[in-house]
Amino acid sequence: MLSSYHYWLAANWHTPHHPSPWILCPVPLVRIPRGEYVIQRVQQQKGIRLTPAVAIGIALCATGLAAQSKSAPALKIQVLDAQGAQIVASEPAKTTQREVHLSFAHSYRPGDRIVVSGPERIAVQLDSGQPECRLYRQSAGLWSFEIPFGHSQNELGGAYDPNAFQGAAHTVGVRVLGRHELRGYRNLALNPCDQTVQPELPAFPHATASSTYREMAVFAPRNAIDGVVAGGNHGRWPYQSWGPDKVDGLWWRADFGRIVELDKLRIAVRSDFPHDSHWKEVTIEFSDGTQVKITLAKSAGLQEVRFPRHRTLWIGISHLVPAEEPGWCALTEVEAWGREIH
């Protein structure tokens, strides 16, 4: 693979109706030495003036984006067994094809996994009736999802809908995410396809934590971003949660894989009262070191926290103070609302 450097080629202008907007284009400048082209800023009181350097930049932008679209891998779905042997695969897709589905007959076994090939931003549906997952990867390529099996997964019924991945009839879908889907205000932490152990090419959002009770899947960090909010119980689906051990120094974190802009969190504490206590005070952390201390109520459902728009690579929750000692505390769901910044 050719090495490339990513630059921002920009033109800036000022008019009474458009005060200093920026037009930005991410361009991989293949085989161009670092520093040969730099960001160009052009400002004029009336209209737009293109200097030769900016004109070259726009041409490079168009060329780079065209090259990117040609080099992006075609969509493909495979199902592999524990040894990596192919069980079934979709037909080869054209590079312009933006959606692929694979229907097949197979009863999953431990170690089976679904492998998807595609560009950086894709939407995946792992089985019929399962929620679609909007995934971001830092480069195009393969992404894999191991079918959930094992003692920790099945002991309390599992962290997934009991109908998921069952039987012999399955349909997997993958599609390219359109720009219009990425512009809106949404929960940027949501990822029902998150996995505790990330594949070689990780997908985001991704949740991690300092502790998981008995390493059980029903208490894994991913459960707090799976989109399921159910109170009054704990354990098997739909009551899965991030449930840590009773230890000091607890933290939970959701990584976005790129910089996003947030202005609101919605947090649901697990509400299996009186079995549960709850964290009455926590600290929200951002990747630039900013911290915001908040209080949480003993309540089922989502509790909203607003703050000025903040750009960050991740959000963390730390310095968790329980309301009652001793008591089990857990998070059912964490939503991070905001927008993509480009």
C-alpha cells in the first residue's frame, strides 16, 4: 500500500452574508513529500479569489477523492469458522455498489464469526431483527464479529436478544453510510455491535472499563452503549449493564475513534432496587482533560446532562461515589449526543 499524508486544503472568504466560512477537503496526497503543499488561506472582502496554490489544491482534492473512491474495498460479507475456513460468502460486489445482503442456512458454532469488508464508515446488521450498527473505522478493510458463545455469555442468558443468532436461517447486511446520515444530531456513542475484544481493525464507538464483575458478558462495558434501556432487574437481556466489582478507582469510557462535538449526555443507572444502590456523584471526563462533576438520582430511565459544545475523542466516567455502602452500582446506558465535525 502506498504511504500518504493527509492535508487540509482550504479556501476562506468573507462576504456580508458569509462571514469567514471555511471549505475543507481531506486529501491523501500520494507520493507527495511532507510539506510540499501547505494549507492556503485566502480572504477578500468581495467574492472568492482563488490563488494558483488553492486552484492546485482543489484539483488535488478532486483527484485524491477520486482515487480514494476507486481504492476503497468493495462491500463483501463472509462467515468463517473457528479455523478461518469460509462457510459462506456474498457474491463479489461492484465498487459502486453501496449495499450488500447475504442470506444463508447455517447453525452457528463456537468460534464462528461474521467478516465484513468495506470503507471506513459502514452500517452493519448482523442478523434479521437485530439493530443496525453505524460503525467508524480509521481505515478501510475487514471488520469481524465473533458470534457470542461461552460460559460467561450463557450463564445468565446472555447480553443479546435470545432470538439473535439462533436457528439455521440468517441474513447479514452491510451498506455504505451516506454523508446525509452523518450530518444530523444523534447519539454518537450508540453501537449494539461493540465487542469486548476488538478485532485487528477496530470499530468505533467502543466501550472499555476498569472492571467487569466476574468477566461476565452481561456486565461488560459494551452493554452501556447497546441502545437497550430496561430497569427493574439485572443480568440477562434486556437487563444487561456495565456492572463492575465493588472496588476503588472505577472508570468507564467510550471512544469515538475520531474527534466529535458533544453537548449532552443521557445516563441511566441500573435500577434493580433494592438490590442495587446507585452512584450519586460521578465525574465526566473529556480527552482534552476537561472534567465536569455531576450528580445522579436514584431513578429508572435516562438522566440528562447538558454542557457547552465540546470537541473530544472520547468521554469517560470516573470518581464514582455510591449513595449507599455497601451496594451494587451499575450503568444501564450512556448516550453521548452531538454531531460529526467533518
